[in-house]
Amino acid sequence: MAKLRKYKRGEDVQLSPNFHLSEFECHCGKCDHTIISLDHVDNLQRKRKELKKTINITSAFRCEAYNKKIGGATHSQHKLGMATDIQVKGMTPDEVADACEDFSGLGRYNSFTHLDSRENGKARWDLRKK
């Protein structure tokens, strides 16, 4: 069972040595809270230590309205606080994806990599445009 935590928007919370709550907040600007899987944060922190590179989170928690607005999947792990879209300086999205095969959810895109810590098996997809 995932360790989910609900935080008030704008709280000053250091979630791990390299990740702050502000990086996980919904981009809609209207949400009063953020839901985060602390297991997912732990997985990201472990990966950062392994890569020895900064992980930039481009999208994390999404409210239902924002997820719909940007065309996110109906059953998106972002809405559960269990997913992040990331970029890593000095690595291509393909290199990042290859290094992150240990995540249960992994999506390949042209400009970022989707990682999630879903509990219901593995999921892999490739939405890169050729």
C-alpha cells in the first residue's frame, strides 16, 4: 500500500534531500492541496543518487480538471500523486528511460520521461513522435 500524503498548497516541506513539495504541485494554480506518494519520492531520490544528476520534475500531481485540460490519461497516476514527468540534464529522454526500467510505470516521450510507482503491475508505453 502506497504511503500517500496530502499537503496544503504552498507548505514549505522538504520531502527528501533533493526534492521539495513545490516541485510536485499541480500546475493549474487553483488546487489547495497536493497528494504525493512518499514511496514515489523515495524512488526518485534513489534514482537521483544512482544517476548522480539533477532530476527536474516537469509535472507531478494533477487535479482532475488540469489532467483533463492537458489531455492526460483518464486513469492517470498523476491524479493519484504517484507519477512524475522528468528531465535529466545531460541525458536524453531515451537514456533516462533506459536507466529507469526499475520503475513500475515508464512512458517514453520526445522531450521527457514519465515515471510512476503504480502498485498494479508494470506499464510501458512509447508516445515519441518520429
